[in-house]
Amino acid sequence: MRKGFVATVSVILMATSLLTAATISAPAATVKLTKTVPISMAELESEVRQYQESAKASGGDPTTVDPLQVLNLLINNELFRQGAARDGVKITDAMIDSAYASQKASIEASYGQRLTDEQFAQVIVNNFGSVADYRTMIGEQLLVDSYVRLMKASDLNKAITIPESEITSFYRKYRTQFVSPETVKLSHIYIPFTDNETTNRANKAKLDDVARRISSGALSFEKAVVEYSEDAQSKSKAGDIGWLTMDNTDALAGLGDAFFDAAFSTEVGMTSAVVTSLTGYHILKVLTYSEPKILALDDVISPETTVTIRAYITDQLSQAKQEEVYIKAINDLVSDLRKSATVNILYK
């Protein structure tokens, strides 16, 4: 009896083991457009984990990630791969290298500094896990983009027009955001700080004398710029340094409160006393002053550009429309591929 019991248990254990192995190895789905490719449960679970981790990192609820939706994304990706191969779309290493380099340049621009290859690689690792994973992602994005632009060129190349009614509606909705801040146009006479305090005191005293002579009419501001200013860029333009807005936090951080106070309290056409900024000594002349106001549709966004509010809104709406058209083209191509393919979803 004992022997028979042991044998029976062994058979049950063996059957359970085989069943478990079969469950683990069973695919979540199979996809066939030009060939049958399984999507394994391991692939699905790995992808689901990534979406859950991403949701958690962004403050979302990881339990809202639907494995079936993720599976359908994996199916779509496989359909794109097979369809692109069938229709002659190829992504080369050179194309991925170029996109990688472009992304590096973009990151450098946002950081405001050059990055070594090692530093950029660390940025990628911190955000995407590994450089290899990131390059794979680039390749997949390039594949989708190239394929959809090939197959849906007629849809993507249609001219986009934005009706006047949409422009005016957008403006009315967001008009309080189109505000021109308090603005001045300035010229200056400038001597930067040196590492020698004695020299700095002498330069301050020299500009104090220049400011007094300008104020008394004994010396013109323009002549003083030529004779005393050490700002090579503005010296040839009568000291003109352009526009300054009250909300320019970068300029405030670089120049300091005293400079801003003098710039916005000096009357138009008048010159200031010597102003000490974070970088040196200035005598300011206010050329133009503008009060803050809500901009009209045909006003320029800022004094330094010819772009109007109307043109800005048109561009924003056009970009949004282009994005809609692009997403619809991708979805339409997915639909086309699914109609031609055999997709068997086994995941329950």
C-alpha cells in the first residue's frame, strides 16, 4: 500500500510539473502577417512591469495598467515590424546613430552645456535603463515613423488650414495669457568688475564723474559711451542693449535687483546715476517704456520679434492638427495591418 501511494504521488507531482511548465511556456498571443511570431507571457509581464513602474514614478496608480491593452501594443509593434519588412522599410545603424546624436544635441541645448559621450550615456541610463534599450527604442520609433510616412503619405501631406473662427475662439479663451509685461529698452555705459578692489573703486569714481557731467549737459551720453564704455557689443550701437522685461527672471538673476530698480524707475530719455549690478558698473539710459497690457490678435508677441499673436496661435493650432493627423495615420495603418493579419490572443 505504501509503495502504491508513493507511486501515485509521484505521478501527480509529475503531472503538476508538466502543467506548470506548459502554462509558463504558453504564449500570450501569436501574430502572423508574413510569418507566425509568438508573444510570450514573459515578454508581456516584463512590459506590464515597465508600464507599472512608469505609472508609479509619475504618481499614478500602477494597478490601472491593463495587461490586455499592453498585449495589444506588443501585437501592434510586431505587425509594424512584419509590415515594414514586407514593404521594404529598413532602419540602419547609421539612422539610429544620427537620431542618437540629435537627441544628445537637444539635451545639451536644454542643459545649456556640452556633454561628453559618457555624461550623455549616464543621462540615458538614468531615464531608460541602458543605452542599448534606448537605441532599440529609437530604432522602433524610426521604423514606425518611416513606415507610416510611406504608407499614409497622401494623408500626411495634405495642407492644413486653420479657420479664422478657431483662431479667434482660441484667443478669446486664453487672451489673459497673452500679456505684454512692463518693458524698457535700454542703452548703457558699462565697466565690469575686476579682481582688484582698488581698480573697482577707481572705475566707480570715474563713472560717477561721467554721470554728473551727463546730467549737467557737459557731456552727451552717446559720446560717453564711446569714450568710457567697455562693452564692445553695445559700444558701436550707442550703448543699445535691447529690451528688458520685468518678468525676465534670468536677467534678474544675472544683473540683480538694483539694476532692475534703476531700469524701471528712470524716465524715458533720462540717464541714471551709477548702478552697481552683479557684474559691474552701469549708467543706464531708458530709450522706450511700455506698460503691461493684454495683447490684441495682431500685436507682436514681444518688441524683439515680428511674430504676432495671430501667427503664434495659428502655428500652435497647426501643430496640434498635424499631431492629430499623424496619430490617426498610425491608427489607420494598424487597422489595415490587423485586417490582413491573423492575430490569436491566448491571454485571459
